[in-house]
Amino acid sequence: MRNLFLFSFFLFCASWFQAQEVPNDFLPADFHKGRRQEVRKAMPPNSVAVFFAAPVRNRANDVDYIYHQDPDFYYLTGYKEPNALLLIYSEMQKDNDGSGYDEVLYAQKRDEKAEQWNGKRLGVEGVKNKLGFERAFNAEQFLSSDINFSMFDNVLFFDFKNDFRDGNDAADLFDLIRSFKEKSNYPSDYNATKQQLYSIIKSTEVENSANVAQTLGRYLNYYEELKSDKLLVDFVDARDDKSRIEIKEKVTLHLQSNNLNSSKLEEIMNTLREIKTKEELVLLKKAVEISAVGQLEVMKAMHPNMSEMEIQGVHEFVYKKYGAEYEGYPSIVGGGNNGCILHYIENNKPKVGNDLVLMDLGAEYHGYTADVTRTIPANGKFSKEQKQIYDIVFNAQEAGIKASVVGADFQAPGQAAIDVVAEGLMKLGIIDSPEEARKYFPHGTSHYLGLDVHDKGTYQPFRENTVITVEPGIYIPEGSDCDKKWWGIAVRIEDDILISKNGPVNLSEMAPRTTEAIEAAMKLPSPLDNFKLPQLD
């Protein structure tokens, strides 16, 4: 009896410790189920939505990149494995035994040999028990299923980017997409952009057709393959409403030739993902705070002999210390003139010297990514010119954050920031007119933040519980048309802002932001001060 007790106790302890080895603050199954329900509410009657997992991408030879799930797929399922397919139905479907269902997840099946090499898979039972799906099958069962997509008025899907390979698995993403195309009668010449423009024409009222034709004309100028489409060209070139009505009728007939809709899901997901739930905000705030701590720790550790790559490493060490699985995007660490390259990711300058160092990095925590930028002097003290440029950017950011309120136009922070930058650069004699400011401030000021660093959204007036960035910058590359003393100065300050009913909330305020606060932080001791490695030849 005693031995039986000890054995049972051992099993309990083993299972308990094993459970503790996995983080327990992921989004719960009920969250994902609720998101699927919101998609269902937004779907047209008698429709089915089809979502595919992200492809496995090859890095080199027989080594793949670390797998990262498609954000929409993760948002709706919590499933983090490849080779999977989700179906969401607008109405309840009847099974052969009379039972009903309105969603199905097809997951990659369990495989002991594959799991020995690449880790345990959830399989059908795991999908049901851990992710809360009542109806799930192995992915290969989709290939042999008799799903009749023609019975739906709309088959909603994201069109394919053709960045997936045909692997060795009998039911990998390549096979799932091929099977879907066969089952849905996907035309070989299907063009998602053309279908979207057709839909715009179909829904356009006659009194607004001239304005729409002007918009479509810009698409035709941008997409070479659309210039050969007679219906689009005729609609743009039409000179009267009668002609446009006739073309609209032809377009409507063409759209009725199949039930594929590759634009509606984008609209649905943009609307859903723009506003963050309370569960999402917990994870997003943690990602932001981790990133802010990374900026602070680098300020404490920084010295002129550090390399850009070493600075990157300190940031990313902090991320891992807090359990952030990935970086939300390639880390940007640009010393001096390198900071003038907006997406500089080489990070290979051996010594940053006395330059400013622009650091644009963000931790990804449980799928949610931050985006925080600070610019600091490597030697701990801003020069006169560096401080002058920095203060303009700081004041521009303050104006942009102040404009980030419920109901404001999405462009409001950017307009507020560019006005401050233009005025500041003119006072310093760097530009002669406000129009020239874009030469040194060439990018937008804000984007949505969430599962993607440039997250999905509607770009309509700000709504409560939206999270955006506010990130003005000034970049004066060597050789610019201004006094040489400004050359090589690049400053960007970026914070992650929650749009709340009580005004903007700076989620990344833990990272020092003023010149005074940065210089003070750089005088603090760092845990890395005594970290020494052997000298290598």
C-alpha cells in the first residue's frame, strides 16, 4: 500500500512539475471561441469562411525558419502548428447523424517519429481538449471530405501569396490549398484585386460612379495586369452614367459566375483586431513593458566601444529573461548615419563611438508585439546639435500623443507632429519652407499595434481600446543640403499609446524619453558592467 501511495505521489509530482514548465498566461480557449463568434456575426448569410495556417518557410538546405503562426489563424484558434485549416460557417450545418456544427478545425495529425524530432503535436484530441473545439479532424481528412462549397452564396478567404512549398507530409499546406481550390472551383486566372474592384463597382451608386472611376483609374496605373481587363478599363473611360450602368450590369453577372469572395474577410478581421479586448491588453502591455525595460537596461549598459550587434543582444537578452518568445520584427540598431536608414537591420557597426544610437525594437510576448524606439548618445551626453534635433522630435511626439484621442482622425497625430517638425527645422535653418520637412521626416507617425507590429485596422477615427504607435523622427543623412554640423544625426522616438476614454495612455513610459532622463539613466550602474568574456583571436 505504501509503495502504491509513493508511486501515485510521484506521478502527481511529475505531472505537476511538467505543467509548471509551460507558461500559463496564454489567451484562454474561450477568448478564441468568442473571436470566432464575432467573425460569424459579421459574415454574410449562407457563407463559409476559410482560414489557413501559415506556411513553413525554408531558411537554408534542410533547416526551416522558426515557425510563426498566421496572426488571424492564431487569433481565432490559439493553434500554433502548421498544416491546418479552419472553417467557420455563418449558420449551423447538419451532420449525417443529425447533429449540428458551425466550425471545424483540421489539424496536422499526431506522428511519433515527427514529434521526436520537432516536438509534440496537439492532434485532434488536443485541439478538442485544450483549444475547445467540439469538431476537429486530422488535416488529411479534409482532402477526402465531400464539402460542397458551391452550396454557399459566399466562400470567404484570403487569396494566396504562393509562398508555400509541397513538402513530404501527405496533408501539408500545399495539399490543403490545392484541395480547397479543387472543391471550390477556384479559377486558374483568379485575381483578388480585380474581384475587389468588381465588388466596388457592383456596390457603387450611379451618382457616385464618376468618383469611383477616378479611384479605379489609380489602381489601373499601379497594377499593370489590370490594364488588360476590358470591364475595368471601360468603366474608368466611360463618359456618362448610362454607360457605367451597363458596365455595372456586366460586372454583376461576372461576379455571379462564382461564389468566391477574397475581400470580405479582410474587412471583418480589420474591424475585429483594431479594438483590443481586456485579455489582449494584458499581453500587449506586458510586451510593451518588457521592451521599455530593454531600452532602460541598454541606456545603463551603453558605452562608445559597444557594437550595434552587442546593443541588439542586450535588448534581446532582456526579452528572453522575461519570457518573450520572439522579437516582433527585425531589431533596428543604427549608430550615427546608419540611423538615417529607416529599416536598417544589418546592425554590424563595430563601435558606435560618440554617435547617437537609434534603437527601434519590440518584444513579442505570446503573439503580441511591442514597438518602442529610443535614440541615445553612446557617450552618455547629447551634444548641442543632437539635443536641438532631439527636442524637436520630442515636442512633435508630445503633440502627436496629445492628438491621439477617441474620435480623432487617424492622421491627427501625424499632422500634429509634422507641424512641429517643420517649424523646428525652419528655426534651425535646415529647411526654408514647411513643405521641405518631409525630406527629413519621410514616414508616417502612427500604425496599429497588436498581433502584428503593423496591425490590422480600419484607419477610421480612433476608437476606445485601440493601440497605436506615435513615432515622429528627423533623419539628416551625410551629404544633405544643410549645414554639415547636422549631418549624420538621426532621431526617432516611438511609444505605444492606448486610446482610452480618458485620453491617451503611454504604455511604454517606463523607458526614459527626455534628454535629461536619458542622460540620468545612462549614469546608473548596469548588471553588465562586470560582464567580461575571454578575448578571442
